[in-house]
Amino acid sequence: MSQLEKDIVNVAIAKRDNPLNTYNEILTNLGGIGKFVSENDKIFIKVNINSPEGFPVNTSFALIKSMIKSCKKAGASNIFLGSYSSKGVKIRNIDNLLEINESINPLGAQLLFLDEDSEFELLDILQNCDKFFVVNQVNVDPLFDYTLSMMNSFDINNLNFNDPMKQNLENDFYKKNFVSKLLNLFEKRKPDLILNDLYYLMEGAGPYIYSDSKLIKTDLMVGGNDAVAVDFITLKLLDNDPLENPLIISARERNIGTTDLNNINIIGVDLETSIIHINYCKKNLEEIKIHNCDIKTGSTCSGCYHMAYHLLNTVKTYMTKDLKYIAGQSFLIGKNPPEPEIKKNVILFGNCAINSTKNYGFNTLITSKESIPLLDKIKSIFNRKKPNKIQITKKRKNKQVLQIPGCPPTFNSSIKLISDYHGKQQVPNLLLYRNLMETYTLTDIKKVKKEGV
Amino acid sequence: MINRYFKDNWNKILKFNSNIEIIENPELLNEFVRIPLTPIQIDAFLLYKLTELIYPKFINAQQNIADIILSDYDIDNLVLESYLYETKIAGIHKKAIHLQNDVISIKKNDLDDIENLFTKIQDSIIKENGIKIMSIRIFKKRAIDLMNSHCENLKKYSFNEFMSNLLDLAQKCIEKGLIILYPEPDIMRFMKELFSIFHDIKISRIYNLFNNLCPSYKHAIYFNANDVSFTCQIEKEENINKVEFIRQVLSPKEDLDESWLPQIKEENNLESIISMDLNTVISFLSEIFEQKVPIETNQMELLLQKFLFGLRSFDTHWKMFPRPKIYNTLIRYLLRLIGFNINLRKLSHWNIPEYAINLLNSNIGLNSHISLLLTNNRNNDFQITLLLHFLNGSLVKITNANNTRAFNKNFDTKEIHSSLFETMDHLDFTVKVDVELIKEIEKCILNMHEVSIFKLYKILKMAKNPKYLDVYPNSPAFKLFKSKSSLSLLKLLLPIIIDRHEF
């Protein structure tokens, strides 16, 4: 094989009448599952299990089931599934609710709880398995435009910023760290088979289900053995310039994967004629229109932007009645946001907003009234003259300000703080949402030792 | 070609309609006819008035119509019979003019372009009879045969048999395109799309199932419209249903007077009577029929908002006698004292649909397959097993879940789900509901005047028992529902359902 042929990677695009036929066509185009699975292989499949919501927040279970079955058929001995969750929900809690293990165990697979492990343990799993597959659900994402297969391999919540010095806008470590950790992992173990499932794709708002979210049917899936190339082609299919995507840019800089269209051999459906147009997430937080809510943003780091995006969409989706009761609130996000128009219910989201608005006018309430000093009143009785009124101005601290600290603040604590601040009488809808959230966030987590890989 | 029983009744209707203009007080005529295709006897004047009101809204508001019967075989001219009705008032058929066979000629291919065919027929009739028709009804011979056999059995059918047969007839005719109306009314398109959701399921089966679960009742709905008022009396006693339409001879002003309701209730020995404006009902129904099925979530939200607004408008848009206990001020006050605000006049019609749909979407997902099992614990039997497919929050498909292995006298939701999951490509949840719970809910709806917070509490408690309601795997909403006590659940939900202020 010449060097040129070696550099060419195959990426399959399939378009069929149902998701399972599309998946099968991808495998056929790539040479069949036998090309990827050998007898007695231990396989680790990375999927999306983000929260106990339905599809497309999580990877389609029909697709997972098909992949497990095809791996088993090809002779795989052990199949492990793994995912990181988000919004602070443990995978074990999601499993307790959705009974994923109960469903996949009879098929010969097991779900691992990656979020209970350290990064090194994940590496251990990846390096000890014979094959590493990624089955990724593509949805719109506020930070990277789409949830790409490369993002699937790392937990965005695992980014810890213990050093406050590092948390500044200039460095914007949240996104950079995420990209860098992802690519570090990729350098150590590249997946052997990658599948981007965009047969059904969430547009408008995502990757969780919000009121602006809508599922569209594209009939498409993209697969291959080079994650960067698969994501590159996926972005092309979604009419997005891959060379503007931070993940692809970093991969290109570090020479990971194929980012040159000339070196990608597309098998199956024609790329140019299959391009689809999608409604992106609202890029500007101020564009998220929420009833009775004024959103002001300053310079926002990617972490705060990411969390604020989810918080604002949650407010929009689950606080319909509450927003009428509250009758006006302002969200200030990022460094030096503009002064809010009304001084009541000011929510400062994140450390940047809290620190940079200390001297803002909304922090103090100024009340003034005309009054006559007592001495003047007495004098006026004897003088029979009308006393002069004087203007008395009082300054007091505005108590209708809620600070949500953190960079970025966590989603769950933000919901709790907002619901506690307004009180249960004011926010009945949010109270129910909070109760629902607690069904999967408060369960005791007992770390169970894994077996297998 | 047309069944005699049907034809005689139809001719009677035509005769009454043609006489109505020449008789001084037609409302005083005590003439009865059957509603076409049903065994239900109705005052002919009431039927005239209802047709005048309903036909233009639901079918066609234009004058003059042609009925064409087509052969099922591919012959040179498919037309077997054709009739022309000159209708000065839309829907009021007076005289059928039999058209000669050579007036209209239709070939099989003509049916592919119905718009063009209509223009052709319209031109032919103008030329022959000088009447411009504005709509056509095409019946294939198979539809006539089905209708004939339905009409033949009307005399011996019980009410339930008649209803099942009528629903089957409608489903078959619409699904198989045996009846074509042009211009196609919204109701026809709506039904066509609705039946396509019900894939391989007979609507009559679902009707029979819910009807059999209903307790005995005798209620009436008193409708008043512009110049007609009538009572629709519905009754079920020992599995025998009865529907009766009684024209009320009251002046429109009196119609709104609540004092009539106790009198009608007493005279007919009813359990309860509801009074509402027919025009409001018609306009709500026509809004439903305007929707494209599957109904999109934002449209569904609007419809639900309107329905809930109607429900909360007690005493303004509708009245009930006896007055529902739940509206009793003293009872409400006492409940308020112990922390339950249950004022249905402040039902949060604007909030509930959006919030509920958002919660449903996040819990089941935007593309989910749910198996719904209706069990009968007493008989150790499955009443019905369905597969529901939801897409973007809308129900897009309902099919039969025929898996004898999974349903083999096994009532364990988890085991059933596992068996189904093994054999099916896609299954997210299995929901098991027992008929006893449905019976309780139906009882609650039918005896609305007696509904109290204790009855709601009883239903909630029942629903928390896995014997009556179970979901596998748990969704966060169902887990919360199970984990909270019925009282704290009511305390959590009532502030969402009921508004604090009027908006």
C-alpha cells in the first residue's frame, strides 16, 4: 500500500428509510462488522447517556441494541457500555431509573459507571479493551454547534477549576481544557469505529429537550474509523464549516486525524447533494426570549455561557406560570453586564457577574421623601409661618438580588437557589421541576467495583 | 340499489324539507324521522335546524350538490347512478333529480385529478340542467353495499352494535377511499389522517372497550343555539345504551334561564343535566377538524387551552344541575383552610398545556415507542395491548402489540417489557393500566356533579398502586408520582393547576 493510500481514510454516509437499515448500510459500506470485531474481543462502546430524559438526549437504545447484537454475532466476548452524564446526574441514578443494565444484560452487555471513575480509570478501560467504538447522537449544542463524536469521549462536568487565578476570561479555560483533555485522550486511544447518528437530530435548542427543541428527520448516519474525519464530514453535511469548529481546529493543530477533504474517501451517499440546513441554538443569550425576563450579558467565559444557556432554557421551558407571578426579573451574566432596567429580582449568574457589578446602581435602593423636621414644626406653631420642607434621601441595600456563585455555577445549585429565592408560593412550576430533578440527583451513590475490562 | 329502510327515511326528510317553506309554523309539526344511517329518531324540524347549522360549518357552505355512485369495476363509464340536489340552504336537501346516465361520464383515471373531474361534472350539469353545483359526493358501489348492509341491520341492532358498525363503516369507507367529497371538507381530511394513525386498530374496539367500562348513567346535555334548543339525553342501563334528542319548545331568552334545568332533570328522571351553547361547541369542534393530524404540539397546546378555558367558565359558558359539589363555596373555603386551593374557576388554562407537554417531552423523549397494556386484574386478562409512537410530542401512530409470548397471563410489567424489548426494534416504556382505574376515572367524569377532593384523592391513591398503574422503566415524573404521598402530591400539583390570581 502506498503512503498516499495509507493517508486516505474511509467515511461512510448512509441514507435509508429507517435508522436500523441506515446503520446496517454504514457497516456494509465500511466492510462489515467483521472488519472491526474479531473472535473473543472485549469491546467498549461509548454512548451518550446524559440525563434520564428520552431520545435524543441519550443515544437511541434501538441503535445500541443493534450494535451489541452485531458485535455479539461477530464473536465479541465482552461488551461494555459507558457514558458520562451531565447536569450533575450520576449514571448510576440514570440506570436506576431507566434500567439500562436490565435491558442490555440479556443481550450480553454491561453498563459501566464512568463518572464514578477517575480519568486514569477511563484510560485503563480504553487501553485494556480490544476495540473501542463510539456511537454518538448528534444534536445542536451551544458551545460546539453540534454534539460531535469527539465530544462524546469526555465529561464536560469533570472540568474542575480549583485554581481561581486560572479562571479568567482571557484564558477561557473551560472550553480550552475540554478540547485539550479530549484530544489528549484521543492521542492515547483512538476509537476503532465511530458512528454519528443524525438520522433524527434535535435542532432549535439542545442538546437537552427544551420548549424550543424540535426533532427533525434527516435519514442520515455517518461512520468511519477516524473520529476527526467522521466529525469533519458530519459538519459538512450539516452545512457547517469544519475548519471553524474549535475541536477540528485543535485536532488539525495537533495533527490528530484527517482534516483534509482530499484525504477522505466518502462511501455511499453523495455529500454535496445530502447537505441539510439546521436551526442552530441561540448563540447570543440575550436572544433567548423569556417572558418577563430581562437578560443582560457582559463578556462571558464559555463555562458561564454554557451553563447560563441551559439555565435560561430551563427557565423558559419550566417556569411559564412562575414568570407571570414573578412579573419581572433580570439575569446578569458575565463580566460588566449592562445595568438592569428594573431593580427587583436581579439574578447575578457566575463570579464574573457578582464581582463586576458590586458598584452598580441596582445594589442600593434610594428612597427620598419630603419631610418637616420636628423643631421646625414647633417653631412654625409660634411663628405662624409655614415650615420649609426638606428632602430626605435614604439609601439601603437592595435585598432583591440573588447571587449564583461559581465559574461556572452548577446547574442544580442554580435551580435550587432560584427556587429558594422566590419561595414556593411564587414558583410552583419550578418547584415541581426541582422535585423531579431530586428524584435522580439525590439518590445515594454507592460505588460498586467494576468487573471486566 | 339503495336500501329501502334508508331510502324511505331519506325521502321523508326530503319531503319535510320541501314543505317547510310552505307551512306556516313548521316547528309545530310533530313529525319524526331517523338521523340518516342511525336508528335514532329525531324531530324532523330539529334535524332541519341542526343540518342548517352544522352542514355549512363541517361539510360545505355552498349551494347545490351532486351525488354520484361509481362501479367498482374498471368499465368505460364508471357512473352507475347520479343525483342532483338543488340546495338553496347549504345541506338542506329537498328534491333529488335523477341524472341520465350520459350526463356524467367518469373513467378510472379521472379520479386521479378530482379537481378537473369536478369542473367537468359541473359543466355537464350546467349544460343539462342549468344548475351550478358547488360540491360533489362520490360513492363507490362498495360503500353503498356497506351502507346498505348497515341499514338492513339497523332494526335488529342494539345501540352499541349500531355504534360499532357505524364506526367500522366510517373507518372502512374513509381509509379505503370509498367515499370522495369535493371540495374535501376539513372533517373528512381530519378523519382520514386520524384513521391513518390508528393503523391496524378498529376504532369501534376502543369505543366498545370504554363504553363497557362505563357505569350506568342517565344524563342530558341541553344545547341552545340561535333559534333552536334541544336536549340530548344519553343513558346506559345494564349495558344498554340509549340516545334521545328532544326539542325543547322554549324561547331563546328562556333557554339561558337556569331554572329550566331542574325541571328537565325532574321530568326525565336524570342524574344531572348540563346546559351549553351549541355554537360554542360547533366552533370548538370545527377548530379541531381544521388541524392537521398528527396535531403539532403548539396547536395541541392551543386546543387544550381553549378546552380548559371552557371548563373553567362554569356559570358563564356552561351550567350544570345539580351544581357540582366542587364549586361549593363553603367546601372550597374549608379545603383552603387546610391548604388545598381547589377553585376550578381559576383553572390555569394558559399554563397547564404548555407545562404538561414540556414535561411529557422531557420524560419520554421526542421520539418514543410506548407499549400500553390495558389489563383486567379480576379476569386475569389483557383487554387491549397497543404500541404508541410519539414524535416531537405528538402521537403519530398506534398499532396493536401482538406478542402472545409477552402477554401470556404475565402481569409483571418488568417481565413484559423485557420480552417486548427483546423482540422489538424500539421500545422505551411499558405502561400498564388496569380497567378498574379507568372505571373510577370514567365514574368521576360522568358523575362530575359529585366530584370532591376525596374522590380525586381516592383515584390518586389507586393510581399509585402498581396493581392499577405501573410504568417500566421509571421516568422521573412517574418516580416522583410514586414516591410522594397522595396529599403532598395534591399540594404540589394544585398550585400549578389552579391560579392564585385572575390574569
